[in-house]
Amino acid sequence: MRVLFFAQLKDATGCNAMELATASPLNTPQLWTELVQRFPALAAHRPNVRLARNWEYAAPDAIFADNDEVALLPPVSGG
């Protein structure tokens, strides 16, 4: 699966995207476990980050498959 990082998450990971190969689909907690293992700095952001799968916000019980594009979306502020 392709995982995209935006805003401060790019700084936390050092990249704007990565490929994550999985042997089987992952639920949300499993996906977070995989990501935090690779990028420990993401753990601090987890409570405030929304996940999107294939350009739509993902439900908390979403399942992520190998062919999905997943975006980690931090809170947005503006003014």
C-alpha cells in the first residue's frame, strides 16, 4: 500500500510517502503499529491524525489492503 504523509508528519517521518507491503489486510490498530515501528515519532501524533483510504476518510474499523492508498492527515488550521 502507498502511505502519504502531510504537514508535520512529513517532518516526523522524513518523507512524504512510502510503500508498505503487507501479507494480509490490516485493521486500523495494526496499520498504526506498523507505521510507528518504522517511524516512532508518529506515536505522538496518533491521537490527532485522521486516516483516509483511497481519498475518503476511513472509519475507525476500516481494513487497509495492499492496493490501497492511505493518507495520514494531521489537524488543519488556518486564518
